[in-house]
Amino acid sequence: AYMGAFADHLFEGKNSVLISVRGSVKAVHGAIQLPGSNHIFQATPEIELVGTRQTEHLTAARGIQTFVVCMQPGGDLHEDFQRIIHYTGQKPSHIKLIDSGGDLLTTSTLTQARPSRDHRALEAARRLQESLSNLMSHTLVFVPGVDAPPYMDEIVQDTAPYLYDLVPQAPLFQQRATEDGLPSDDAKYFSRMISALYYATHPKTLREQAYSVQPLLIPVNRLIDRKRAWPAFMAVHPQMSKLLIFDTEKLSKRLGIHVL
């Protein structure tokens, strides 16, 4: 959600609607539940997502219409997106999918028993393109390389995305992040991706080095988790300061996501 709000500012989105697709939310408090739905909510500055980290309260506080879709087993994100469009009364002209880290660039998992949330969102966006006339769609990947597959370079070479340099935008991002108390080691708001972008766009981080190892603000419980402990440091590469902007149709086909 936070990266989506930043992208909205970069490209001067007007009357934008931000949709955050969530997979592991135990409960939602302080939000407006959409009529006829038990898993779609409009965020407010007081929203609380139980069981996961969040930034939706920050985007709502900035005046961006923000919705949270709590994915249901066997649910249809295309229908969820359509429900939100109907609720807002706005016919979209452009849909942007936002990914942080690059795990979206993994080849298709739609045929697996539990397809990834990213690929289900890609499929839903492509279906929206087919059902709504004159709808443009792009997929934006922030800090590529944090959790991207080892063959990311092949995907990039085959799909030829536009590379947007975020270094000139660093002062703006640093200011906004500082205002919002990010990066943070609070277990509720911690984000490796925000930390990575913060470091990657900072002029003192990389200089002329191939990469720089930076400490992460990590909640203590993440460091000592016996099952899935997170590292306390991150290797920040120059490529992480780039924003990759893909044509959604071209990318989805390359990843093996075909809409019937």
C-alpha cells in the first residue's frame, strides 16, 4: 500500500483508488465494510489489520481512497475488483499493479493448488482489461532484487520494461518516510521493502560500490524466530534504486499467466 501511494504521487494520479490485497489477516478493525461483502473494506486512518503488518492507515490518512481485500480460499479477485469499482462509481482508465522486491516475477503458479497472491492479482487485472474498454494496465516493481527469482534478468530482458530512476525522488521519499515514522522496528509496521528503498535511494549508501551491506530495523521477535528468522543485514544493490514499469499483458504472458 505504501509503495502504491508513492507511485500515485510520482505519476500524479487523480481520483486514484488504491487496493491492497492481503492474504493473512485474522481480523479487520476501524474500517468500513463494503455492503454485501465480508472480506472487502475501505480503510480509514484508524484501520487495524490483526495478524499482519500494515501501512494502509498511512495511505488513508493522506486522503487516498484505500481498500483492503482479504483473500478468500477459492475467491475471485476479478469480482472483488469489480465490486470496488462499482462501489466507488469511478470507471478506471488505468490500473497499476504494485509489487515490492520482485517475487511477482516468478513464473506462473496459477496451476498450483495455492497460486501466489501476486499472480492472482495479475490475472484479475488482465480480465479487467478484457471486460472494460480502453483500460491501460502497467505493473510496477519497486526495489527489484530483494526477493526476486534468480532468473529475474531473463524476465526483464524478454519484456523490456521502462526503467525509472528513483534516486532523484530520494528527498521526497525520505521526507515522506520520516514523517510516517518509517523505516520502523515496530512489529506492526516493519517492512524490508521500505528499508531497502530507503537505503537504495540514499546518496551516501552506494556511492561507487557494487553493493552495500546495511543494517535493518527488525523487530526482536523476527530475529529470534526459530522457524523463520530474518537476517539483520541486507545487501543493497544499485538496481534496487530503479522502478521497473512493465506492460501488464506482456509480462503476464511471459510469466505463463494466460486469461481464458
